[in-house]
Amino acid sequence: MSERPQPLKAINKFFEGKEPWQIVTMTASSVLALVWAHSLYNAKECVTTRLRKEFFRWLRQVPIVRRKIDEKMAEVRRDFKRDVAKRLAGVTIRRELPQKGLSAEQVAEEVRDHLSLGAYDWKGGNVSGAVYHINEEIGHVACQAYTLTAYTNPLHADVFPGINKMEAEIVRMAINLFHGDEDCCGTVTTGGTESIMMACKAFRDLAYSKGISNPQMVLATTAHTAFDKAAQYLGIGVVTVPVCPDTLTVDVGAVRRAIGRRTCLIVGSAPNYPYGTMDDIKSLSDIATQCGVPLHVDACLGGFVTAFMPAAGHPVPQFDFRLPGVASISADTHKYGFAPKGTSVILYRKAEFRHHQYTVSTEWPGGVYGSPTVNGSRAGGLIAACWATMMFVGRERYIQMTDEIITTTKYLEEEFRKIDGIFIFGKPATTVIAFGSKKFDIFKMAEFLHKKGWSLNALQFPSGVHICVTHAHTQAGVAERLVADMKAATQECLKDSSQPAQGRMAIYGVAQQISDRSLVSDITKYFIDSMYYLPQPGDADE
């Protein structure tokens, strides 16, 4: 008989003299330990994040802590409801269908009343992002196209082939803007989040086809939160890498180190949302090519600016299909493409990638069903409005409007850098300028600007504020007014730099200090709840 292998000898020696129950216990414990270690390795979150969540989950079960949290959350819910009640005071609240339909004039009047409820003059250029142009001609053409096609549905290609043609033309025009070849392809989606989710779905399924059962994507802390949403929806793991503290662009070396056998996708932003800085897409492309992983470029925010910047005399680094590692690009037509809200494009280097985006059911009694994006039925009117906008604006006008936007952005950046008390985060690449302060609470400044009628975006980790410059800001006097108000705000803040922010902006500073991020999550959910809240009589007085 052949001699037992050395490892078996060691195992037998280890269990020698042990009781059966001890052998069973040690064996079971070892198996459980291996399973636990395997679960840690394959987890969607890192170990420290999971442990921190588990600790706070346990802490919240302590009766005195639970009671205190419940009291605070009830107060938060009441505050949100009170805010809604005040905002809608004097407005008719409709809970039932009208017995007899309103006239067209009555409906239009109520729509105008609803539009007037907001606190900011978005047509006057007081809002960061949100509305990317206020040109009545462009709006009229888009709305006219939507009116003609409001009830169309590209799902029924045989009924509405013209809508399919429009979608195909939007995709092809975008591909050409981003220097793709004839093999490039894509689809129209309902917005940047869906475009990003579709890319994640495509490359997750591509990983599945290669035998990777638990894929991960590698992205910077500054990557858009839509990637996190995609991870939650699609069960993709996320490996987050830092940004360089000076440039606030992704640490390329950290990306390279983070890539492993489970990596299905790496992400670059052109530019990112928080700071408006552009990742080194060329270096990411080199890594993608060397490591054989797809690179997605998120150009949702600035894509339809960066595409025209060189022709407008504003150089920008290459970020598109000219770089061989770029596998897909997302870009929003409803931002600087100036189309009405509800359209974006997701573009791929080759059809194989787009095929993994599709959802196909072959065994359904209703027939073989194929869908290119999340929605089954899709709004043909939005596709038509997007197409009409692109046709009406045309290349020359896109270049002109891009020049006006970028020129305004550069003017604001230059003036902001002269203001004592604030600093600019990194180097703005397109239209976003983010600023902070080492001398006072930046949210105090944001609150001051809010009182002046400006709606800017708050940032966290670190604290900051940004403005996303749109064509509305190119109106005469708007940029100069913002600079003047910024100077006045910093002077006020410097007078008493120890005072923290008050009011609505104080929430952002407080939220960063809460270690248990699940509490911040709960507060956010209550805020979203309030968006669907219809006040009852007396709610504003509670």
C-alpha cells in the first residue's frame, strides 16, 4: 500500500486522541471560517464598510439609542412636511379626479401656477445646471416635435418606423461627434443614469459570458453616483479608488492596482460632477488596453460641450473613441445637447457590447420579447424632440453656444480665483467650477448666496460648493452679478469666520459629521417621501 501524502499525515496527527465531537466541531468551524472568508472576498462592499455598517446596525438596537433616533427622525419628518405645506400654501390640492374635466384654459392656468411655486429665477440664470438653455426658438421647435409624436412608441417598429429612424440618426450623429467608426453603435435612453446603468449591465453580462460570476467595477470616489445605483440594481461589486488631492482626478496608479480577475469595467469621468475636473482618460485607455478590461467614459454632464470645444477654440484632452481602450461613452442630449429632459445616449465601440445591453425573453407566452433599454414602451415624443433640437441647432450654432458657455465659465473661474477667502478645487475642464474655503464654513457662504437668489450645489468630503455654468448664465450681466454677490458673501463670512452655517445649508455640514451613514440615508428617504406629500389643512402650523 502506498504511503499517505504528508498533508494527510499531519491532519491525522492533529486529530489524534480527539473525541468524535471535537473532530466534528473543529471540522464544522473550519468550513464555516472558509465560507466566511470566501464571502468577504466576494462581497459587494469592502470589509471595513461592512463591519462599520454592522456595528451601527447593532448600536441602533440598543433601546435608549433607538428611542432617541426615533424621536429625531419623527422631528425630521415633521420638518419636511411643514416645508412642503408652506411651499404649497394657497394652492389648490387635488386628491380626486374632477367630476367634470377642466377646460384647456383652466388646465394651462394651473400649470402656470405650478411653475411659479419655485423659489429661484431659473430663466434669469440663478440656478446651477438644471436648465441648460432658455432659448424660446429651440424650445418651440422641440415642443412642436413632441406634440406631433407624443403618443408614438418605438417598441412598435412596424407602426412607428420613423421614430426608430430618428433614434438611429441621433445615435449616429453622436458617434460621429465622438469620433467613432462605422462599427460603433448605441441607443437613446431616458437620461444619464439609464445610460450608465445600461453600460454597467452590458459589461456585467459580458463578464458573465467569460465565466466571471461576481464582477466588480473600478471607479473613483468622484464618479457619478449613478454607478452606485447600477451596482445596487445589478449586483455588481464596486472597488472605489481615490483621486489625487491636488488635481482631483482619479489616481491612475490606484486604478491599475485595483484591477483583478473580477474586474468587468473601469470608469473615467469627462468631466466629473463634483469638481468638474477631467480624469486622465488617455492613461486609463492605456491601462484598459494592457489589462484587457473595458473602459467606460462618463461624459453625461459635459459630453455635448467637450465635443464642440476644440472647434470653438477651447482645447480639451482626447477622451473619446480615438483612444483604443474606450469601450463605451455616455453623454446627455438633454444637457448641453439642449433637448428637453428625458434623453441621453449610450455608445459602444462594437455591436457585441450593445448586445449584452439588450434584454431578450424567448419563452414568454406573449411572444418573443426584446428590449434595448430598461423601458419596454418608450416615449417616441422625447426621441423626436431630441432629434428636432439637434436638427434645428446644427453644428455651427452648437459651436457658437459652446464658445459662449466656456468663455463665461473661464471668466467666472478667473474672477473667483481673485476672491480672498475661497479657493478653486483643481482645474475646471469644462463648465463646472467648485470652490471651498479654509477660512470659514463654505456652507455659510452658500446660505448667503441662497438669500440673494442663487441656487448652487453643495459638496461633501470635503465641504464645497459648485456652479454648473449653462447657456442661461451667458445672458448679459448674470456672470457679473454672481461675481459681485460672491465677493459680498465672502466679506460677510470673513467678518465672523467662526460662525457656522444656519438654515437649510447647515444640513450639509451636519450630515458629514454623522458617522452612521444609514441615518443620513434614512433622512434622505424622508426627504424623498416629502416630494410625494400632499398637505392636509393645518400642516403648515404644526
